[in-house]
Amino acid sequence: MSFRIRAARDEDLQPLYEMAKLTGGGFTNLPPDKPALKAKLERSHEAFGRTDDAVRDDLYVLVLENAETGEVRGTCQIFTQVGQRWPFYSYRIGTITKRSEELGRTFRSETLNLVNDLEGASEVGGLFLHPGERAGGLGMLLARSRYLFIAAHRARFADRILAELRGVIDEAGGSPFWDGVAGRFFGMNFQAADEFNATHGNQFIADLMPKHPIYIAMLSETARASIGLPHPSGRAAMRMLEGEGFAHDGYVDIFDGGPTMTARTDAVKSIREATAAPVAALADDGDSKLVATGRLAEFRCAFGKVATSEGGVTLDPACAGLLGIEPGATVLHVER
């Protein structure tokens, strides 16, 4: 396989834009807007270029590259600390319990509460794989490369990590959740709100959204049914997150009601099990693993064959070529 993960560069703007146009809406971290994408790349360059390892408000943009053709066929992002430039809002599903002695009944009502509970956490997001490449485990490579990047630069990330999954979007590109909740207060459809949020942030939510709890029973049936459900295209991503140790703790996206998954950073399976070792030799045998090397802008990740060897590990020559390394280099590896 000739694919590898690397840091995004300025020349990746056009392929990122072309992929953004394929997302189908509701994909805030990859807007089909060149100035917004250019700003992301500039912010990513700053993060890769920073020399100290403190936790700051950084964004890293990675891309999936076909090393044989040079084509960029996927992308993913890592945010080190959300909620620093503007508030990071979520809805938290809660319960209000009331008791009527006269009726002899207890009533429990589920509510949506606007919160900033997840402010300061790191986030993995912005994952998109070109439809023509959705085979061979490339989605897994994109997703899990982020955890190896975090493991290699652990001091730059928070102790809690989250992932927002896109919620239910109808055939017309609208969101039943938005129409049933925020759309009633904003006078704008989901697409317009989503585009505005992608380029200007969600402070307008704080300015205009009521702060009191919203009773879920008062919403339309379609809005209620969409709460906490991922978009059909995101179900596999949700299972992958669960396999890494993420859980849905009742937080949902304020725009489309999609689930927000959370975990303790050090408890994420790929981070916890990542093992560093020197490459002792090149040999075409061993178990298939995810292998990463390099710091910051020199980070690379690919599938490779790894076997334990005296003095370190052996790595197959093809993977070594993709990573641009020779014996003596240090790699991080984790079971595929």
C-alpha cells in the first residue's frame, strides 16, 4: 500500500477544497470555503512550527497522501484545546424529576442544557476520506494516526479528549434537530448556520440562544429521534471511537444533535498501547501494524510489518520507504 499520513502543506489547499465540496454539509471542520481552509492551514503551520511543548490553542491538519502519485485523498485534524478562541458549546442531556403527592406519581423529563463542560479538552475531528478510497483500511489509518501523533507529542495535549460526530442530515441537506431547536430562534436554516459557524465561530449561539433548559418532550418527533444519533456515514466512525475507549456521555452537538464522544486521553487504546522502539533492521516479515515516526511537521504514519528483533524491531522496506527512514530511526507502533 502506497499511502501515508503527513502534515498538510500550502499546496494541499486545492485538494482539501475539492474534498470539502464532497462532504454534503454539516461538516464544520472542513468547510467548502477556500479562505477558511487557508486560515486552517496557516494555523496548522504555526502549531507545527512551535518549539515549546506547553498545551496551547493549536490546530494540526494532517493529510492522506498516495506516495506514488502525490495525490491527497483524505484529511484529519487535531485540536489541542477547544474553547479558547470562542466558547465551545454543547447540549448536555439531563433529567428533571418532579413528584406529585396528590397524584402519587413521579415525573421525569429529559432536557437539553447549553453547557461549556468540555472547554479545554483536546479534540480529534475533521476526518474525511475521498469516496474513491474507502477500502483497505485507509479510514482507520486516518483516524488512528491522530492518536499516534498525540502519543508522540503528549505534552501538547489535554488530559481529556473528545470527538464530535456529524448528526442526522435529511436528503435536502437540512437538520431535523436544528429545525426543531435552534432554528426556531435564529431565523436561518441549518446550511446557513453551519456555514456561518465554520467561518465565524459559534458566539452567535451564546448571543441569541435561550439559556434555560429545553424540554425534549416539546420538540417535534423528528427532532427528538435525531438526538445523539450519528449520520449514517458516521456509524463506522462511532464504532471505531468506541473501540478506542470513547463513550457518549450525554453531550450532543448544538447544530445537528450528533453525539459528542469523550475519553481520558491516556486511556485511548492507541495512545495507551503505542510502543516506541528503534528500527534494528529492514525485513519483510512481522505483524501488520500502524507505524509512525518524526516530530511535528516531519511526522509520518503508514501501515507496515513489524517484528521484535534484538536491539529493537524490524520493519518492512516498503513502510520504511513511505516513512523516509532507515535502520537506527525510532518508530511508534501499535497493533492494526
